[in-house]
Amino acid sequence: MEPTQLDQRTAGARSGAADALATTGSGAVDELAHRFEQERSRLIALATWVLGDASEAQDIVQQAWLRLDRAESGGDGGAGIDNLPAWLTTVTTRLCLDRLRRRIPVPEEEIQGEETAPDPAEDVALADTVGIALQLVLDRLSPNERVAFVMHDSFGFEFTTIAAALDTTPQAARKLASRARAKVAQPRPEDALADWEVVDAFMTAAREGDFTRLVQLLAPDAVVRGDQRAIETGTPAAIDGREDVASFFNGSAHAALPASIDGRAGSAWYHRGQAMVLFDFTIVDGQVARIDFRADPAVLGRVVRRDGADPRSTR
């Protein structure tokens, strides 16, 4: 979607309450619209995280306003709703759930297994895991798991609130979040696309001089090594440790382009359309563990340009 279209849609969602005001001229609706506007940004954030699409989130929040307007058409300004923020959270979440189920028409799995309390240390590690490829991770969750995980782990909602949104029990909601957390913490082999996202995120951070991001993307014991041909072109023979590797790449690699070799994520320094040095990445558990500078002609002959993060898109 073009930026102007998104701006127009955002403006439409923002003005929905105002439109209702202009139509009714009611003081009660005025109050209702004001209360809705106080919740709007929070609802958009929630819907965006659940759906992974900002424009869809705007649509969902606009629908939530329309439902609220209809629910309170009697003119009591929301007095019939005991807890407006909770009501809006439930409606917005259910609208998101409906949208997700249309995307993923798979019946919800039967909840099985023992409920386990999350380990705080695991939660910290999980937050780092989610950062790089959140959408890839969420896409493998069922709709109910996705909603439970986002509402609890990202927004801190109580399981009673999540249960109301999912029309289930708090215990079942807790199990859904626990099961989603386990899936996120243990990526499956078929999620290898995340490696490409890590590589591209690392190279973007290098070009933009984002030292903090580079450190986040590097494993603590990350290393860089160069083969003899690469060293002859001026690359270092060896760099050891996260901080030193991040310092070397910080603000550099402007001439590097996305590349692949033998199906692995990588980048390469190109000169006049020819790959001169390959940056061969080793990704372990979502972090860069090793980068090899390789310039051997036999290696460079297997390097291909790729289009973005998808390993199947090459040039």
C-alpha cells in the first residue's frame, strides 16, 4: 500500500468518531467519542501486533468504533458498558481473531499437556528472540495462540481479560500462551528464512552505524575469519568477540549487496557487477555466530545476488 493510501486510511480511522458526532450532534455520543479516542492508539498497537499489518489494524479499530457506536445507539454515552477499555479490548481482539481465522482456516488444536509457569530468565531471552523475526514466528502460531501470546507477553494483559476475548477460560488462555511461548522459543527447521532476516538486519545495522543493534544481533563469542585471498584484498584475518566484530562493521559495508551461496544467507562486496569478497554468515539460534570473508575464485563463482530476504528470490 502506498504511504498516501495508508495516511488516508489512518485519517479515516481517526475521524470515525468525529463523523458519528457530526451525524448525531449528541452530547452522549460526544462523550463516547472522546472516551474512544483515549483508547484508540492502544487498540491500534494491539491490532498491529496481532495482525502484523498496520493498515489492517486501522480497519479493525474503525470496526470496533462502529460496533461501539451501535452498541450505545440508545444515547447513554457508554453507560451500559461497565468497563469501556476492557470492552474495546475484547471487541478489537475478536475482530483480529476473525481476520486471522480467514487467513489461516485451520481448526484450533485441542489443548493438551500440563500447564507450566514461565521462567523469568526464559522470558528475557525470549524477548530478544522475538525482536528480529517476530512476524515469521507469529505466523506459525494458531490464531488463538497468537492472540494469547501477544496479549499476555507483549501487552501484559491478565488471563481473565484474554479469556474473555477468546471466549474461553483463564486456564485455557494460560495454556494457549504457554504453548505459543514454547513454539516461539524453539524454532522449527522450516523457519530457516529467519536466518536471511538476521543477515539483512545485520548488514542494515552496519550501513546505518547502529552499533547497539549490531551487538544485539551478534552471539557473545562471535568471530570473523578471512581466507588468504580475502586477506590480500584488505580484509582482516581474524576478529574475536562481539564488541570487536560490531566495531569493525559499524558504519561500513556500504558496497555490500545481498547474496547467497549454496543456499545460505550472505552478503558480498561487488565491484562493477562482480562479486569480489563474500561475507559468509553462520547463524545460530537467531544470532550471527561467525562471518567468513571469502574471496577464493572457486567460491565467488557460486555466489549469486538475491532479491531481499527471500532465499528463493535471486537475480
